[in-house]
Amino acid sequence: MMEFRAPEPADKPWVDELLARRSYRGCDYNFTNIFVWKKAYGLEIGRFEDFLTVHLCGRMGCSYMYPAGSGDIAGAIRAIEADAARRGQPLRLVCLTRQQMAELEEFFPGQFDYQADRDGYDYLYEIDRLADLGGKKLHAKRNHINRFMENNPTWVYEEITPESLPECLEMDKQWYLRSLQTEGEAEERELGDEGIALRTAMEHYQQLGLEGGLIRVYGEVVAFTMGDRLTADTFDVHFEKAYGELQGAYAMINREFARWVRARHPEIKYLNREDDMGVEGLRKAKQSYYPDLLVEKFAATRRP
């Protein structure tokens, strides 16, 4: 019988090792995301032979991520199906790519119904485009950054350190309070889940191998971001916060972090800025940078 439990920081080495065997560019296949969002989605991890298995309860109900690793994939899916039966749940696999759907159909022809999860698509950008902001399409971003620099001549960019993490946390608290003043009650719970995930990431920042940057104006933190490596050529940006009333602050932290990652990790080709969760404003913001790739995601439900 396969056993599932809540992930802990000590699980990172073996989980990373299994994830590296497939190099999925989807942000779901990242230990940091699995760990910091465990409370929001009831995430549990298990192991079947050389596969990572993940159970969660999200937008599509209680589900399993498509197994990541190597070996007998059909056997891993059958083991997941047995676990779903014990829980009294339908067998639903989520975060599938088109390649995974084809693989699933090969082993279980005609046995699953498939559904696109557009709200879960990840946005990937070539790091050079975000670092340099060249071309006509990104002209508005360059203008926003110019306004930011003109209005905030004391700005500086710094790498996040253990000493500056508390300042980032305080900035997030202020950002959250300001958001609640402008957003409706429907957004409050979502912001709360993200706040818990961010605080979890900060508490385990070094254990998770996170890297980040911040921007100060007159010594005060006004924006920060953090992430970690997803695959050999892709870096995952997990969190990004900036005071919205400072014109260009988001564009500035986005560009400066892209430049920092490029300098620190020259092998990185893409930044994964994750999904938009179906939030209209967030989708518009991510589309305004004209993504180079979308990581499409699908759900597969076993037919009765």
C-alpha cells in the first residue's frame, strides 16, 4: 500500500532527484511549491518505486499529480488508482502536459476523459527578453521603468539575505493590508493562502535553496521577489511583491531579478512566472510581457 504524508524540508533531496529525471517545466513539479502550498491544498507526497506521487485537493477536487520519475509508469498509475479507491475518490490526474496525456492514453487507451486547465497554464519567458526589454512590444515596460527611476532616484537592488528577510516579510504584511483595502472579501482568502505560502518559504529560505532580490527606496524595501531552479534551463519565480502605487515598481523588480539570475546562472534560458489562477488582472499582466511559451496543463479523469 502506498503511503502519503505532508512534505518536509528533509524530503527535498530525494524529491529533487526524481523530478530531475523528467525535467518538467511546469511549476507544479518543484519541491518549493509542493512544500509551501501544502496547507492551502492539503498536499501530501508519496513514493512508488522510483516515482514521486503527490495527492492534493484543489480547483478540480481531490486529485493526483502525474507521477514524476522513471520506471514502470503504468504500475505507478495503478498504485495511485488503488489509493484513490481506498479514499473513496475518483482517479483524477492533474497538471498533465500533452506528452503525458499521450503517454497515459498509450497505456490506458480510451479509459480517461481529458479537460484543459487554462487557469493553470504557466507563462515562460526567455530570460534575455525580460532582462533587456528590447523591441516595440515591451516599450511600455521600459517607460514604466524610466518613470520609476526618475521618481525614485535613491533606488538600489540587492540580493535577499537572511538579514533582509524580516524586512521583506514586513513589506509583505503592509502590501497585504493595502490589498485588503482595495479588494473585495472574495480575494481575502486567496491572499491569505498566498501569505501563508510566502511565510513558509521565508522560514525555510535556505533549506529550500531559494534565491531572491529586493529594491529599496530611501532604505525601505518597496519590492522583492524570490524563486529557485526548476530544470536545467528554467528558473521558477515563486513570489513577487511591489507597492502598486509606485509606478514601475513591478516592472523594475522583474527586470532586475532577470538580470541577476542571468548573471548568477548563465545556463538559464527561461523564467517560469507561473500561472494566473484565472484572475483577470493577473492574466493581463502576464500577457503584457508576451510569453515565449505556455506550459499547457490538463486533467485526466478515469471513466467509470
